[in-house]
Amino acid sequence: MADGPIDLIRLEGAGNSVVLRITGRVREARPGAEPGAGEAASDVLAGEVLVDTPFVRGSIGISVFPEDLQQWQEALDALDAGQDIAWREGVRGPEMFIERDVDEERAHVTIKDSSMSLTTVTVTVPLLDTWFDDAYQRLDLTWEAWPPAED
């Protein structure tokens, strides 16, 4: 178990930042699960998405399931290959979209919350090649600190 929070995602620079901070593990009902069903609850990571710019500052809670971490791995691979990505699209809670501007070595990061605040914000941050090594290390650190729990 980790001693403190882990920043699974950290995109920052030029005065702007988007961070997904994992703060611990909780037991939560799976979306769409029937009450009393054997698989109705599962171990999830609790965290928050933090957005900070000179113009906008805010945060929203997020639950991250093990499959979200696997999908983040796939999204990182696609982003590293120069593709734009959508992570957690169509799920309950915040969604993240990253559009690469390869020529400018930056990205437009959009956080969309269609379920609670009904807010969408887009932040532009530098996205250098060196960021990817750090991003993969953050993912590995998250898996090491909070591996999927045995039921």
C-alpha cells in the first residue's frame, strides 16, 4: 500500500496543469450492477482530477477501476504513437481527451464531466517526448501500490 497519494497522470507546463491524483482504495458498487448480485461491488481506486490554470481552477472526484488502468496503458501507447486519445469515454464520471499538436510539442487536454457538474474544460500543456517515460513510470507505480485486490 502506498504511503500517500500518487499522481497517475500529470500534464503540466506554461502555467497550466491537469493531474489525476490517486488517494486510496475503496469498495464501490459497479455501475449497472444489480443490488445483491455477487459482483455488485469491487475494489476501486479513489482519486480526484485537478485542473489549474491562471483562468480556471477546479477538481472533481473520480473512481478508477483496474480496467481503467489497463485502458490508460493502451491510451498512452496510442498517444506515444502520435494519435489523439479518449480515456474513460462514455463511462460514469470524468472523461479525458488528449489531442496532440505534434509540430508544437503540446497537447490540448479536455476533461468532460457529463454526470455531475456538466462541465467541460480544455487546457493546453507541453507534451514533450520525455513526458512519456514519466507517464509509464507513474502507471507502474500505481499498479505496484494498489494491485487489484483478491476477493
